[in-house]
Amino acid sequence: MEWRYSVPVDPEILQKAGVFTLLPARRHKNDKIPEQALKSLLGDYRKIFNDGKESKIPATMTPDGEMSIFILPEALPERLAVASRLNGFAIIHDDVTEGLDATAAIEESRDLDDSLDPTFSDKGELGHHTGAYKKVISKYVYEMVRMDREVGRCLDEDYYSYDREAFVNRTEGVRIFNAVDFFIEHEALSVEDAKAKVCGLIQGLERHFLREKEEIFRDHPNLSYDHKS
């Protein structure tokens, strides 16, 4: 494999961190991008949630760099910032819920789950933080969707490639990295139900993109053709 955006992780760092993987450990060359993304994320969290918890969050910095440089070593540089913010938000959510009692943690997780459901606003009353989660996630997802709709394309690929990946997993033991498999494992869904959920996410992203695009064009009618394409 040709590595374009990453370099090997120093063996001393791996030893210090207790890493035992047999896979090549690498880190993104652009380590400053995720650091700036983390500052942006904490600023967004502060403005949207306004609960003061961002100052108590360990977040995603390590002595050797922001976690995303290790999690996303080959991310395209132009997508690294928003991918780092989404990754950081997931980790921050875990940090916040770990400090809550079981009931409150379940409510927070339910709010986050509802915020990821593009049809939830039609189902009834929003949870305490559902709206806040929607504001954060929709902002970052829209950034990614604007980048040639790569998110939808990735989910499309997951949807259509799952059967092949599952076959390779069964026959060769290769681990599956696929959104369909994620919902099968974490939500105990059948294959067909997991595919339907991924399909719903794709359509939700498409509707969100078209809605946001329409609003931008309405508010800025003099945008050039390049921006409208």
C-alpha cells in the first residue's frame, strides 16, 4: 500500500502507550489540522450546549498529538478537520456520559441517537439535548456533504459492498469496516434492517444537503454558477 499522508509512529510512543497491534501504526503528517479542529469543536460545544462542561472534558489531546492523527492517518487533508471534529464530538460525548448516573447517561445517549434520525422531528417531543446535538452534528455533516457529498458516497459504498465484505469476513477472517455491520453489531439489527437504516441515513443526508443548499441560494441569490453546481 502506498502511504500518502502519514508516517510511521515512533516505536517508543507505541511502547509507552501499551499498544500491541500487529498492524502498521501510523500518524497523519498534518498534526496541526486536528489540533485546530479540536479548538473549533470546543468553541462550538460551548456556544451550543452552554453548560460549562467543555472545560472539564479531557477531550482528545494526547501528549503525542490529537487522537485523530492516529485514527485517521490517511484522511484527505481537506477533510481531516471536519472528520476530526466529528470524531472528537463522539469522544467528548463518551466522556460526558461517563460522569453521569445510569439514568442520565441513557437519556443523553437517547438524545444523541434521536438527533441522528432524520425523521425524528416528526415523531414527537425532543429530548433535553437532542436539538443541541442536531446543531453540532448537522453543521459538521453539512461541511462534509459540501465536500462533493463524500459522506453519502461512503455510505453508498458501504450499502452496496456489505455482502462482499461479509463474505470475505466469513471465508478469510478479514474484519469488516462498514456502516451496515456497525448497526448489526451495536443495535442488534438484521442485515436487511441495518441496510434499511443506512439507506435512510443516505436519504436523510441528501434531503439535508438539498434543504441547506436551497436556503443558501435563497439567501445569496448572486452566488456564481460554480457554487450552485
